[in-house]
Amino acid sequence: MTTCNGRRNALKRLAGASLGLSLAPLFGGCAPGVVRSRSARRPNIVFIMTDDHARSAMSLYGNAILQTPNLDRIGNEGLRFDQAFVTNALCLPSRASFLTGQYSHTHGMRTNGEEAGFTREPPLRNAQTWPLLLRTAGYHTGMVGKWHINTLPEGYDYTAMIRGQGSYFDPEMWVQGQWRAQRGHTDDVIGGHALRFVKEAPRDRPFALLYQFKAPHRDWNPAPRFRDRFEDVEIPLPPSFEESLEARSRAVRGTMMRIAEMPDFRKGKIGEPAGEALAKANFQQFMRNYYRVLLGVDENIGRFLDHLAHSGMAEDTLVVYTTDNGFFLGEHGLFDKRLMYEPSIRIPLLLRWPGGMEAGCVDDAHFALNIDLAPTLLDLGGATIPHAMQGESWRPLIERRATDWRQDFLYEYYEYPGVHCVRPHRGVRNARWKLIEFWREPSEYELYDLQADPQERNNLAHDPAHAQTLSQLRARLAELRARYDDHDPPDYLPEQQQPQQCHYGG
């Protein structure tokens, strides 16, 4: 359901005559009633994305140690989705899905392209992404920060992109067609370019901005002003931190994702702990730095929101905040993402538009996917949604009139071998059940009752009492694959023929 606690805001109306759209209110709000807004202008759109931001690492989602007042501000002054997910928990494939509205098997970018056992992924078709489709519809467009796609961000009015993963300090950036050295902490530099874009954007048409941070991607190197934060804070271990993986599938046991085995943050110091003590020491240092780099993100977002308010643009600007995938923060003793477990696939998702949305709304009932972003922003920006997009616009959810929304969704992961040694798998998740199929030979299944076992600690795939549920979900997985025209990649090789290049990565 969707609940709202904030004040009622004036509701936006689209400039329908010139766009061929209905003049009905864009949003029904989260409370009855419609108030005609002062402006019929289409919204500015700012899409803010971080890298590897676990949903739990935000005070709005319940974190009592890490306070993120500016991120919270987006959700508190707009809409928070509590059931938001990615369809492939890996950076490049997920980022391409956000841009194209398609599953990774459809847009073709299945992996990060780093030592994966597949042929080279096709390049991103920039012209079919939502920012450039909005540009065709009259928007001024910009891309600043981390891109991490296999082509340059072509066709934007303003571009300031870090190279690849980038470094946390003094990044080299592709600024308006040239590589240029930058000075400072990378997320501060990115924040500066975002402010420059909005300050210089023309005022006779709306703008659309991709504003994408490096943090909190590894190696979690914070700005000097945050380096001492949390130093005296003992961060609680997740309940499943010391869980043995022996009861899980061979595919999971073979991953290289255990915090107990991750590169030692304290390497080179005399008298460091080992074994279980080292795992806990690694966890504390990892979490402190993870939280520290997010403080920089929150601070820069605060500067940006303040500028929108002081310049009078906030009322007409839709701000979306999310991340490219979730992240394990010690759950099951793991770090990184990739696996179809909740910490990896579940993401924060916040929307704010003071002139067009009710404040203080929470949707805890509907699945919102990364493939939905592109059709949503095209819908709200008054542009045509291409038939090739596989996601759905969130507009009915925002208007509280969704009568036929998805009840489950398809997940897929392909990159193997390579970083963290996670075998390819796919699955289906609904409100209660999750089925995971590791489809390379020998195939394996995992089945979880999320209602009774929200931490996914009890695999029921081999329990005779749940054989019917397993069969039904396998059939549903086949239906979803057929619906989205999902086929095994043509360059699939049996596991024994794959080169073994698994490692912890960087």
C-alpha cells in the first residue's frame, strides 16, 4: 500500500496541448484532492545514482549509526519505495537497464566485460536511452560522474565523466570532449560539476541530468574531513555474519565474497588478529570507511538540494535517488553483490517533486525495478515510451491507481568466471517466495520463504514439503523467461571448459 504523512502539495499539470497529452493531473497525490499548480512546465529531472549503496546504509531506511539527512530529505519530501530491486546486481548491466528500460539479456550488456567468459558485449545504443529521448523531446541534458558503460556518453549537452571506476582523489575526467585533470575528492568534484550544469542550464526549457557518484564503491577512501568519523563506534554484526555456508549450494560455497577472506584492511600492522577475530576487524574497518564515503555523498546532495531551493527551481524539479545495485554488508559473512539474495538485489529508491508530488509517501507493496526508470521518466517528461522498453512507468503507483501491477519479477546474472567467482544464475521473486536457479551444469536450486525466513538462511529446495512450491516457481520462471524473450547466451560453455580466473577483484 501507499501511505503519506506530509502536507498536500500543489499538483503539476503537463503542457498537454503541445505534447498531445491529457490535461488531467499528473499525480493524484497521496491524499484526495487536486490543486492546479502555478506552472504547466514539464519537470526538470535529476537522476542521482551511487555505486553499491546497500539499502540498509541510510537513516531513512532504519540505520541508527549512519545519519543521511539529505538523502532522507528526498524521501521525506516525496515518495519512498520499500520494494525496489535490480534485475541484475552488477554495475554495467544494471546501469544499462536504468538507461534503456530493458533486461540485460535484451540490451546485451550482461557483464562488466572484465574477464568474463562471454564475447564482447554490444555497445550501448545511446539514442535509445531516456536522457537522449528526452533531449529529442526538448530537454537540455547532462551527464556528470561515474558512467561505467562500454561506450562514451554521446549526445549530451554537457558531459563530465570519470574514467572507468575512477579513483577517489584527483580524478581524470572527460569534460566536454577532452580528458582533463581534476583536483580534490572525486565525489566533491562530481558534485561541483552537477552544480555547474544546473547553474548554466538554459531557463527556456527543462533539463535532465545524470548525477552519478563513485561512492560507495570500493576501495572506500573518504575525504579527509570524514576520516575520523565512526572511529570509536562499534558497528553491530549482522545476525547472519558468522553463518556457515555449508548448507547452501555448491555455487554459493564457491564464491569469493567472504569478509573473513577479503583483503586485510590492516595489512602490515604488527599484532593484527587472525581467523574469526580478523574477520570482525575487517568488518569494522570496511563498514567505517563505507559509511564515511557515504557522508560525502550526503553532503554533496545537500548542497545540490539547497541550490535548487535557493534558485527557485525545487518546485519544478523531480529528483530521483537510487543506486546501481545493493551490497552485502556482512550478511551471511559476505561483501560485494551479484547473488540473488536480498542485500544484493534490493535498493533504495526515492522520488521528490515539490510541485507535483505529495510529501511523506511510502509505497511498501509494489515491486519497482531498475527497468522501470526509463519509461517512468519518459512518461513524466512527456516523451514517447519505445515499445522495446520492458519496464513499466511508475506513474500509476505515484497516482495510487495501480490495479494490475506485477506480482513477481525475473532476475538474471551472467558474469563467470571473473571477479568473486559467482556462477550464472536466474530466479523469480514474489511477495513471499524466492527461487534461485544456478543453471550451469551441475544445476542447483535454492528456495526461500521470505515471510518465515526474511534473512534467507533456510534453503527449502530439497524439502519434500515444499516440492509443489518449487515446481510452481520453476514453471513461473519459465513463463517469465518466455515473456521477456530470455535465452541462454549463445557463447555458453560448460563449466569445465571455462578458464578459471576467479579472484577478489578491485
